[in-house]
Amino acid sequence: STFLLLDECHRWSKAQSDSVLSAIEKGYIRLIGSTTENPYYSMTPAIVSRCLVFEFRALSEEDIAEGLERALKSPKGLGNLNVELTEGALNQLVRLSGGDLRKAYNGLELAVLTTPRNADGKILIDEKIAAESVQKKPLSVDTQSYYDMISAFIKSMRGSDSNAGLYWAMRLIDAGCDPLLIFRRIIAHSAEDVGMANPNALVVATSALTAYEKIGMPEGTLPLAEAIICVCESEKSNSVVIARAVQTVKKEAVPMYLRDVNYKQEKISGYKYPHDYGGYVEQQYLPDDLKDAKFYVPSDHGYEKVVKERQERLKKL
């Protein structure tokens, strides 16, 4: 069989995908595709269903630093050029790589190629040069202060103080923090700390990120600020945190009446279709050993109060 290595495979159209389906099924072609997109969303389902999907995650900061140091020492990299990278420059390249070693390599290579040798014949890359190479502002504060401000920002959102949330966010941006990091924290906390007390907070947070990606800075600070205010001023609930569910999940069999009637040959009965009963009917959906488990317990805050009242009303039916 022939191996077909297809980079950026998400760019294939449906027609292009369909043209090789038969060859893949018959084993004439062994397809190996790579993509930075979600294949389940960006690729033709017929191709994805015939492939094994392996997910590669972002590298850690330690991995990126190790890769850069290896590139500086290896004769296959920059080892023969007498390059010295300061600790600040290394931290700058690592921080802005986003877990992408190729991005870090590109920044380091550009810095080396554009920096003249000093009097000692050495190419010295400092934090300023590294920042210019990746076109990002270097942190104007030390690492401890940077993480302290992130912590203060997170705690301000959780503590419902929009003034403090806005202040620390702007301080972080002024210090050289990537706004995308701030958006990730806002989105996380809109689910973790606001949750079902105001489900719309997650919508606002993700919409604000989309707006920022479309319009950039400095106008992007407007949707950023709106998302921060929305999360801060929302009622708070951490009821959606799934730690309880993850810790207690057991591999129990699916109750017979909940199984797929299309897949099974034998007739399955016992399932009650809620709409035949006006939209709700009492029925056990969990396995027998977990029938009384509680993975989600709504609070009395915000919209969750409505959810709690609905649950109590259904119990009385």
C-alpha cells in the first residue's frame, strides 16, 4: 500500500476527501494527516470515521526551554555560531511561544540572524532583542509580580469586584501580558465561578473573545472590559464543577430501557417518552448502583434558584 502524508489536511474539500475514500477502505492508501484544527469539526466525517485520531497537546514551558537550549548547543542548530541567550530572553521566548516549539525556534533564529556580533565575537541575545524578534512587549515586571497580578485578577473576579478586575487586567496588559491569557481566565471563571447562576456570562465571555480576535487592540479592550464586568457582577455559583462526578463515576451498564433501539436487534421496551406525558415523567436514568447520586446540586443564587425550584417542582409530580 501507499502512504499518503497530508499536512494541513483540514483544507481538503468534501470532493477531495471522497476521491480517496474507496482507496482508504480497500487498503491501497494509508492516510496520515496532520492538522492544527479540530478534525471532528473541520474535516469530512467520512474521512475521520475511517481514521484513528491522535491528539498532540501544547508543550510545557520546561519543554520549550529545553528545546531552545538544545538548539543553542547542537551543531545541527546554532551551536557553531557562538550564541549566548540571557535568562530574560529565554523566558521571553518561552512565555510567548504558547506551547509551540516551532514558534520559539523561529523567534530565536530571527534574533540570531538580525543581531551583530559584539567585540568578543559573540551574538548576545537579551530580553529586548527577543521581544523585537517575536513582536511582543517584554514583561516590565519580574516573574513573581506577574503571577501575583494574575492571582489578584482571578480573585477579584471571583470576589465580584469589577473595579479591581478591570484594574488588574489593565495592569497585566500594560506589563506585557498577552490579552488572550486574560480572556482564557475570564472564560474559565464564567463557567467555574458564575456557572448556572448566570449562564449568559459564558456567552458574553466567548463573544468578547471573538470580538477581540476580529478587531484587535486597542478597541479590543472594550469587549474585554465588558466580559470582566459581566463575570464580576454576576451571581456566583461553583455548582458546575464536575470534580464530584469524576471522582465517583463507575463503569456501570446502561439500563436496558435506555439502550439504543436502532443498534439492538431485540425489541427494547420500558422507556417513557417525556413528551407523551406533557414534557416530564419520573424515570431512572442513572445505573441502579448510582440511582441516588447527585452530581449537580444548584445553589440559591441567580438563575440557579429557578433551576432549583424546577427540580423541586418535578419531584412533587
